[in-house]
Amino acid sequence: MSDEMSSPLLLGAEVPDDPPAMARGQQTVAILGSGDFSRSLAVRLVACGVSVVVGSRCVKRIAPGLFPDAVELSSQEGAVVKAQRLVVLALFPEHYPSLLGIRAALAGKVLVDVSNAMELGSGVSSNAEQLAELFPESVVVKGFNVISAWTLQTGTQDGSRQVLLCSDSVEGKSEVAQLARLMGFHPVDSGDLRQSRVLETMPLRLFPSWRGPLLATFLLFLFFYAYGFLRDLLLPYLAHGRDGFHRLALALPNESLPNVALVALALVYLPGLLAAWLQLWRGTKYQRFPRWLDGWLLRRKQLGLLGFLCAALHAVYSLCLPLRTATRHRLINAAYSQVKAGVEEPWDESGVWRSDLYLSCGVLALGILSLLAITSLPTVGNVLTWREFTFSGLGYTALTLSVTHTLVFGWDFAFSPQAYEFYMPPSYVLAVAAPCAVLVCRCILLLPC
């Protein structure tokens, strides 16, 4: 009962301190194995003032100078005997059965399994669970498997500080957590030993939370690029013989990127509006969202960062436009036509206002998006309270400025018949529809009930 009451209520909670905490040099930690991870872990422990004994099946095969002088080299059984409680298994999982000969020495010890799965979706028990079956008289704790050997050697300033721990023993997790804190890491309780199936596959997953947003952003860019190619390049060439294929490399991507950024920003705030409407329709907020909506809500940060990336690339591309040879030729031709027509000062008041307004809105929107991107950094977001993070409404401000930037850029051209050549509207007309719908729905939700 005491173990159940002392276990964390929330998965991922910090492991609490249990007095007495591990003191420097007062406990000996055994490491079984002499590979790269074993050496890096030994170096880190020695630097933190912990006594280390490395156990190997063949001590003579360990190269001189591989481990620090403060590390004692011994046989596997000798290292286990000298360890007070903690034994780190820096071995491949297939070598775990070779330790059955020293099962008696391992009894009562805390075995720290640092291995990872070989493949995703194996459907079998984890390495830590198999280790617990082999040594039922020992306490098995899964930990340090998401920490690289490089992080152990260079310190916590150049790598992740979190050490995910899981075990069926609260006492065992507490001891390993104390060791992690002594090494400068941040232990996080991930639950019982069954959670090791998740922890062991984490290093094998390549940006799992980014796959959907990346795919959506790529498809959006592909759509707007293909749409612009068809409307502005291919059809005019087939119908009138106008050759504009030189725009493929720079001008067309610059037209596609802001459209992708607009839609991506709309996709950031659309799931929140759908969730609000769903709660109003249900009349309660205590029912779970559909799985697709829940996954969408969890990917909003990634969509926002990708939208910011597209907006930043659009700004860089726009700065490069005056450097194009085609732009210089166009300016020379315009100046020649002006001189030939005898026009001294072709001042366009509305055009001047239009360019200044849409450029100003675009710069402000990009600046606000930059602030939001900075707050997504863990080092910045961790120092903000929830009230500080949500009170400003910067996200909707950036979306409003982006929509204004697009509408002013389009000006009255969106209502001109020349804009709908081949019965296809400009691409920005398609892109601005979703953000406008999001802003309208947001305004409706702000109305008092």
C-alpha cells in the first residue's frame, strides 16, 4: 500500500527525492560491459565523485587508458559484489542470459537496463521485462537509454537533461533518480516496467510528431506550386505563346510559400475552433475529442513552426527579387517606355499606399511569428506561466496581419476579370479563404452567449 501511495499520479512526473540522498563517493556503482556507453558513463560518474567498478568477461582485453584511472576494472562477478546496490547493464540484450551464472550475486541489486529495441513494432516484451524474468530476485529499472554517450561525456549543457525512468519498484526508481540528479540530469517517472516498451523504441522514432505536419506542408506547397505553374506558365504558353518558364526557380516558389504559410497558420487555430464548437454542441467539456481531432491539436506547434519557416523563406526570396536579371530588364524597359512616352513623373498614389501597407503588415506579421517561434524553445517556454503564454493573443494577431498583408497585396485586382484568366483565380485568393474563415469563426465564439 505504501508503494502505491508514493507512486506518482501523473505519468511523466518528476521522481521525488527520498532521503537520504546519494552522497558523493559513498556508494560504488558497477557497470557491466566495456563498450562506448560503459566508458562514457564511467567518465561521467567519476567526474561526479562516484566510485565506479567496471565488470568485463575478459579484463585483459580492455585497452590500457580506455577508462579513467579512478575506475576499477574487475570481472563481472567481482564488480557486482563490490557494488552496494546499483548495477548498470551496458550490454546487448542477447548477452543477458550469460549473467545467469552470477544470479546469486545479482540478487537484491538494482539492475539498470540501458538497452534499446532493435526495431519498431516487434510485438514482444521489452528488454527490461525479459531481464526481470531472468532475474526475479533483482529490481529492474529502465533508464538512461535515451541519453547518448556523447551527452554523458560532454555534460548536460550539450544534450538532453531528461532521464526517463520506469520500474515496478518505487524504491529502485528513487535510487536511480538520485544517481541521475547527482550526474546533473533531470529524472522523470514514466510509470511501471511495462512503459519500457515505449521507452526502448523512442530512439528509433524519427520526429514522430513532425511527420503529419511535414507531409501536410509539403502537399500544400506542391499544390500551390503546381497550381501556379498551370495557371501562370503552362496555360499562357499553350494559349498565347508567352514564355515565362524562367520564373520556375525563384518567382514561383516565392508566390507559393506565403500561400502555404497562410494555410498552415489557419490549420494551427482551426482545430481549437472545432474543439470549441464540438464542446458547445455536446454541452460539456468532459467528453474526449475524436482521435483525429486530438492528434491535430497535438500537432499545432509543429504546424506553426513550419508556417513560420515558409513565411521567413518568403521574406528572403522577396529580398532577392530585385537582384534578378529579369527584374533589371523590366526596370530598364519601364524607364525606356516612360522616356519614350514623355512622362516625367508617373506617380501612383494608390500604388504607393498599397505597397507600403502590405509590406508593413508583412513585416509586423513576421516579427510576431518570430516571437512565437522563440517561445516554442523549451528554455524560453519553461519560464512562462500559462497566463503569460496565453494572455497576449499574438497568434491571432499574426494571422490577422498576414491576412491583411494578402488582401492589401491583392487590392482590387482580385475583382478584375483579368485576374481570372482560364477561369482560375489567383493563388492567394485560394490561400486566404481558410484564414478568413478561421477569423470569422473566432469572432463568433467571442460573442456573449
